[in-house]
Amino acid sequence: MNLLESIIRSITPQDYAARIAAEKRLGQLTMPHWALGRLMDLAVDLAGITRTPRPAVARKVVVIMAGDHGVTAEGVSRYPQEVTAQMVRNFMRGSAGINALARAVGARVVVVDMGVAGDLHDLAATGNIISKRLGPGTGNIGHGPAMTRLQAIRAIEAGIEVAVGLAEETDVFGIGDMGIGNTTPSAAIAVAFTGASAAAITGRGTGIDDKQWRAKVAVVARALEINRPDAHDPLDVLAKVGGFEIGGIAGVILGAAARRKPVLLDGFISTAAAMIAHQLCPVAKDYMIAAHRSAESGHGIMLEYLGLKPLLDLNLRLGEGTGAALAMPLVESAARLLTDVATFAEAQVSEAKR
């Protein structure tokens, strides 16, 4: 049995007894019944995920999976491929968008090189970045498969290893991405699973114009026609039209679920990875929290497919885990409802008349 199989077998549903205990306490708090709405729903989920009505959520980490894509040769992005490596260095300097937001919410940022085309050897040598490289980027899905099936398995297992390695010192995982061109394979994954049209799913990514968008839609459609991924086989989908960092994110989700940790999905790319994780292990959805609805046109379709409701809708389209970071205070607030708010009996406050 390989690591992927063993992790999948170890993932169990949320704890029903902990959910019931949390619901009971929340229903007795000094406020009208369920007055804080979805924040209280989130509190119940946190109790179920962590197996306790007093969930720990203080230690937060955003894992950024980075990788390059051969499909950038098709002109699907406004930015050249070398920006991936340059942005990884920007993360390490602490001067990117995710660094600012992570500092604001008290989260660590961990960067993983899954297959960046640029040379990051110096960063890996100092231990400032986790290296799980599978190669200098994937193949061009507009002409053939992204990777081999063995690489797809290894990408997911690399993400599992990262999550398991961080789990002892982490209460809440946020996941993000860096990879120029990666909205194209993410769109292909979403089309493969949902059956929606390439035009309905494919967005503008880095802000491409109408002509570039039509060309990108055509690339997504061609990638699916050429590679013919099997929607009933998530490893086949990942191998044929995915990305190394997408597989890595799917692995982080599975690894966190196996360790009973909540995982905040970021936007379009991390949700494509969540679709892979869900297809491999449907129970893993119990541990997923949709941080926000992306400005990418197909993201709502993907969330609906997974049955997830986003916590925020801020017209975000940066990636990097920024949406996940922004949702972390909501997770902490939900947990505090269970630990910091008194019940009517504890506070000696009269309850509503029946």
C-alpha cells in the first residue's frame, strides 16, 4: 500500500457527537437562536473536524504550492513563465500580498517548490523553501499530457508529506498557489469533472483581454479533446490536464483531513485541487472550508459541484492563499463562540418566552 492509499483509508467523517455537543451549546448562548448564522454553522463544523466542542484554531499556516506549466507557451497569461520563480523569491522576502495578509492574521507562510522552471536551488539549500520538485514544470496540455500517472501520484504524496510534517504545529491550514498559467489546467480539471463548457469555466486569470480569453478557452477545449481525461479517475485527470502544484494542494487537503485539521481553500486553483481530493476521497470534503468566491467566472460552478458555500465574496483573483488568510479570523471567531460566550444559565440571563 502506498502513502496515498494509506492516507485515504485513514480519513474519517466529522465526529457526530462533537457536532451535537457544539449545536447544543450554541443553541443556549445569550443571544436569539442562531443569531450569528453561518458563523455558528462554521463553529459546528470546527467541532466536528477537531472532535471537540472546544476547537483549537490559534496556530495558522498558509501553504503555497508553486509550479510551472508548459501551457504558458500558448499565450494563456499576460505574464511570462519566469514570474513564477520571481514571485517565489518575493514570498521569501516577505513582500508579496500573501505575506502582508498573513502577518495581519498571525499566520505562517510556507512555500513549496513542486516544479518551478526557474532555479531555486539556493533557497532550497538554506532550508527557506521546501523542495518537492518533480521537474521544471509540466508538459503543454494543449499538445499532450501534463505529466505521467506516477508523477501525479507523487505530486499528491508530496503534498501529504508537507501537511503531515506541519500538522503537529498547525491548527488551521490555508492553501494557496503560485504558477503562471495555472488557471488553464484548473479550468480543464473543472470542465472534466463538472461537464460544463470550457467557456463557462474559463476565466481571465491575470487579466487577459477578449481575444486572449477566446484563445484560452480554445486551449482548454483542445487540451480536453487531445488528452481525454477520465472523469471517473482523478489521477488520470491530474496527470493529463493538471499541474504539479495542483496535485500538491490536493495532497495537503488529504493530509490535513487525515490529521483532522480544517483546510481553508483559496480560489480557483485550490478548488480545482479540492475537486481532485474529493474524487479520490469524498469524505475529505468534511474538512474543506471555502474561504471565498473568486472573481474567476467558473469558480461558483466548482464550489456548487463540491457543495461548498464560500465565507467571503470580495472579487479576489490573486491566489497565493490570500483568500484563505482573509477567512482565518472568521474561523477564530467561530471557535470563540464555543469557548468565550456564556449560556443563558451561566450568565443568569432570562431566556426568550416560549
